[in-house]
Amino acid sequence: MPVPSSPDDDDLNAGGLLARESAGDNAAPLSITEISQQLKRTVEDRFGFVRLRGELSGVKRAASGHLYCSLKDEGAKIDAVMWRGNASRLSFLPEDGVEVIASGKLTTYPGRSAYQIVVDRMEIAGEGALLALLAKLKARLEAEGLFSATRKRPLPFMPRVIGVITSPTGAVIRDILHRLADRFPSHVLVWPVNVQGQGAASQVAAALRGFSAIQPGGVIPRPDLLIVARGGGSIEDLWSFNEEEVVRAIAASTIPVISAVGHETDTTLADFAADLRAPTPTAAAEIAVPVHGELSATLAELYARQQRAVLRLVGQSRERLAARAERLPQPQALLQGQAQKLDDLGERLTRALGHRTEIAAQVLARHAGALRPALLTQRFMRECERLRAQRLRPEMVLQRIATARARVEALDRLRLQLDPRAPLQRGYVLVTTAEGQVVKDRATAATKPALRLEFADGTLDVAPAGAPPRGSPRKVAPPAGQQELF
């Protein structure tokens, strides 16, 4: 039989180097993973479903879509994680400082020896927290200038096409269409969206961007005005129109926007970002278009005023013309002086014509004596005698020819004296260039590549310096009495 160990032996083994199992000990040592798994099962079994209220802190969304944050109150803090599927269904954008109620189960994270809550559902903790989140978002967007009055655009007076973003099944679209048909029938494009619940904000923002992307002149007409409309409801029902995505889409719209969300007492951030806020969807339709009957009446009144103004102007002009016409003299009075002057000139013309006729008769009588036939015949005979006396005699013609011949001979002798080639017969030489230009001095000859010497019996090409070209005749000494050219 084994000898039982004494208490002293147990004390010695307790501080030994090797782990020993005591008799009757059935608690085997656990690994870290095993104890972590047991703790995880215990916590999850005990707290399989909990609802926690706290303030969000350290909110961040991973690239995978999972949401990580912490929930805290005045005395403690717990880590929280929300997987991608549940995080994508959130109806609000989680931010630090927002008080929420999170539903889920507690679990542990062995990697950090920490416990955390896996959130399945997250809601804002009451209307007060929702209003606080709204005020915070409003202040941030207002600081960016999205609500500035300077960026508000005027609405078109008479839009040809109106785009409406609302639910296609609610009473809002019927009210808008009915009001537009009563006031001014227009071309309406409806972009159906959800106006409440999950994904409503994304649909409204996509509709705003879609209308802005329509190009003018395309198959689908581009709206001149947009109406974002929804019926009344609680702040939770209207929360989609407080989302940052919707506010930024309204501010970025290239088409003027009327916000008609809720009743007259309801206010959303979309109202601040829109170019104009309408108290109700029906009021938005009234603001969008004028009344057709009122426009017709206004045009008729303006046309009548125009006609009255024209007729009044014509009447005043007629009165002024009549007043001026009364002050004008009678036409007979204006022509009396000219008629009298015309009579005087007529009488003077008659007397002048008679006097001129008498003078002409006297001149004719004075010259008529010189035109008697005997005098004309005598003058004709005298001119004939002068013509016979001017007939050409041969001696006169021969004398003229002799004079002309003498002049021609004198000119020919002068030509022979001035002929530049005449001295060639006496032993002189004419120096020219290859082009036939006469060379008169040595400086000019030195600049020419070749010269031509013209003798009485022919020409000779020479170079002005150096040896003569091959094949050229030898230079002949000038005859006695002739100077050397070079």
C-alpha cells in the first residue's frame, strides 16, 4: 500500500518545479482557448438578448461594412460591433454623442480578453436624442453654407416641365396633379420613391441626381422645376428628409427645388437646403405655376390698356395737329405774292421777246447786203485764182529733195566717225566681257573671269591674269605703236 504523504510533504510539493496532481484531484488544467470558449458560452447563454441604452463613442465603419463603436454612460463603457447586414439597414447615420438603444447579445472577444455586444438593432433613444442629433447635423451643414440665402435660386415663372419626387401611391401626388391641372396644366414627370423607412433617403437623393443628369433636348424632357413632396407625420416619419445625403443632393441640384415635406408646422433640413419651402404639397403646386385664368385676364387687361394708350395718343396728336392747322395761313394768301410776281415776269418776257426780235431783224438786214450773189461769185473767183497760184512746181520739189539728201549724208559721215569698231581697222582692239559689256579700265578688267578681244579680223578670249587657258592661242605681241593692255 502506498504510504500516505504527510502534510509537510504536501507543503513541499506545492512549491516544486513540476506540476503534480494530488490524489482525488479531478480538476484538469484548462488552456486559454478552452477557458475563453467557456466564458463565451456562459456569457452568450446568460445574456442572449439585451437592450442597452448609452451614448455612442468612437464610431467607425470598416472597409468591409461592419460598424464598430462603444456604448457608454457616466460610469462604464462597453464595446459594440454591428455586422454589415444590420449596419446597412440603419435608418440614421451613427455619430459620436448620439444616445441610442442597442439590442443584441453579449459575447466575448478572446483576442483582447474583453466582452462586447453584437448589435442587431440600433435606435435613437427617444425624441430628445433625435432632436439633439438633428440640431448637431443642422449646425454642421449650416457652417458649410448649404443653407445660405445667397445660393438660393429664383423659380421659373412658368415652367414647361415639372419634376415631382414623391411616393406614387400616396395622396400627395394626386393633390399636386389635381392642383396643377386646375391652375395651369403642365407636363409633369414623377420619380417614384419611398418617403419613409429604410432606404428612403438614398432613393430621394438618387432621384434628385437623376433629374439633374437629364440633358436638354433629349428623349426625356429636362424639368425646369423640382418638387420634393411628402405628407405630414412625426419627426421619425420625416427623418429621411433630415438625412445628410438628401440635404446635399438638394443643395447640389442644378434645377431649382421646392421642398414640400409635411404640414405647415413640420420642418426638415431639406426645407433649409431647398430654394423655396412650401408649407404643404398643395401649396407647392400653387407656387410652382401661375393661374391660367388670372394670366389670361391680366393679358386681356394689358391689351386693353395698350389699346387705350394708343387711341389716347392718336387723339392727342389729332388735337395738336388741328390746333396747329388753325394757326396756318390760307393757301391763297401764301400764293398771292408769287402770282403777282409771275404776272409781272410774264409781261416783261413779252416785251423782251419783241425787243429781241427787232434787234435780230436789224442785224440780219445789215449782213444781208454782204450775202448778195454777185459778191459771193466774185469772192469765189478770187479764191480760185489763189489756188491756181499755189500749184507745185518741179524745181521746188527737187530743191527740197536736194536739201534732205545733204542732211542724210552729213548724218552718215557723223555715224562713221562715231562707230566704235572703225578704229579696229587702224590697229586698235575692243575689250568686252563674255556678255558683251565694254571694259573701259584696268580695275574692271581685273574683276572679270574672262575677257574677249575684238580685232578687225576676229575675236580672241583671254584671261586677265595667270597662264592662258589650255587650247587658247598664244598671246601675240602688239604691233608697233600699240600699247600693251595688261
